[in-house]
Amino acid sequence: MSFFFVEPDVYKRYKDQVLELSQSIQVNYAEHLAPEKRKPGLSDQQIADKLGLDKRIVREIRCVGEREYYDVDEWEKALIFKEEHCRAYAEKGLSSVTKKYLDRKKAEENRG
């Protein structure tokens, strides 16, 4: 297994930009936002192209930055969320997230 290192000054210079452009912080991608307000994150390659960096540098900055940005409790909540919803999909063939969305849409249609 190889080891990859990013110079601290490069990390500091690009960390905020990389995290903002990545899928790490999804504050503006929720389905309840109007499509014109949604801004899905970019892939590491897309960020690298945009910032003129190597993809490996972007990936390292993103991974280290995510661990710095989110505390351990957030990681634990994400793991629980993923496990619950993957299990629901395996059992029912429908993600509970999707089911909640469909139930909400059906309720809205019945009201309207």
C-alpha cells in the first residue's frame, strides 16, 4: 500500500475550496430545494480540473478535511443511517428514504 502526503501549506490553501466543491458537505442538495438552487458536489477529478491540482492531492485534502470538519459523532450517525437504510432496502426493496419521500408526495397530492 502506498503512502501519499500533501504539503501542509497546500492543504491549508485548498482545504476550504475542496470541501465546498465536494460532496462532503451537502447543505444545498436536499430534494426539497428547487432544482435551480441545488448544487450537487463535484467528483475529485472535477475539483482537480477546476483548481488545477492532481486528483490524488484533491482526494487527500478532501479525506483529511472531512475528518477535521466532522466530529466522531457525525461519522457514527452517518454509519447508523446508512446501515438502517441499506437494511430496509434489502428487506423491502425500497429505501426508507425513498418511501418517506413517496409517502409525503402522496399526502401532498391528496391534500391538493
